[in-house]
Amino acid sequence: GDMISQVTLEFGTDAVEYNFGELLPGSIRGTVHVTTTPDCEPDPNYPNLVGVTIELLNEQGSVIATTQTDADGNYAFENLRPGVYSVRQIQPLDYFDGGYHVGSGGGESAGPNRMASIFVGSGNHLVHYDFCEVPPADLSGYVFIDGAPILVTGAIPADLSALRDGQR
């Protein structure tokens, strides 16, 4: 606790510099958004993702707090004691990992869905620890037979496309 004890003061001694240092809490904030570009920029055609689980890990890698993104896709870990943290996202269903942006306080990549070595100093409120998600794509088409089977004996013709017109 905040206590200095067992200080012996002799007559006429000035006891100085018995100071207390106080640490201010800090925070880490970010957003989970959808991207359709390789640079992890938000796509205005998609909303930010709601209900994505985000974990806060201590320097040893143990989960010490969990939250979910709010209605605007934002998350926050507040009242953090100064120290080194990691932030990990649980990959949301129906999306592919699109990477992340390490925010205003720095840090480093620690594999998919995890930013590590985030130093929160006294009173530091770090922002833009954002995760990017890629929506799935659809691909469709037809498989059809373009005419009767081509019977080949011997060498295969160099240009098979000349034997059919490719029309369905």
C-alpha cells in the first residue's frame, strides 16, 4: 500500500523526498471491420462487426479480460495498469482473416488475429488496434457438353477450341 514506515528521525533532522508515485490507468481500443482490399481499410459498403470476441492477454500470454464488439463494432479494455499486453480476436464465423492494424502505441504481429508487445504507460489511452475481416465470395457457372464427344486417335490436335464453338 501507500505507506512509508519505520523511519527514524533524529532531533533536528529534516526528512525530505519521501514521495509517493501514482500510476494512472490506461486503455486499449479498436474496431472490427470488413475489408475488401488488401490494405485492410474499412469497406463503406459493409458495417463494422458486432459481437466479435476480443481477449486481453498479459505479458505471459494468459487471458486476463474478454469483451465483445459493441453495436458500432468497437471494443475497449479500460482501467489497465501500466504494462505490456496482447490483444487477440476470436475469428468471427462467416468471415476470413484480413489482418489487423497495430494502433497508436505500437506493438508487433504475433500470428493471425493477435497483436502483442503493446506497452500501455501511465495514463496512455491507445487507439486503432483494429481487426479486418474479409467477406466470403461466391463463384458460379455452368458445366455443359459442347457437342458430341471428340474422338481422338493418335496425336491430340493443337487447338481443341477450333473443334467447338463454346456456346451452351
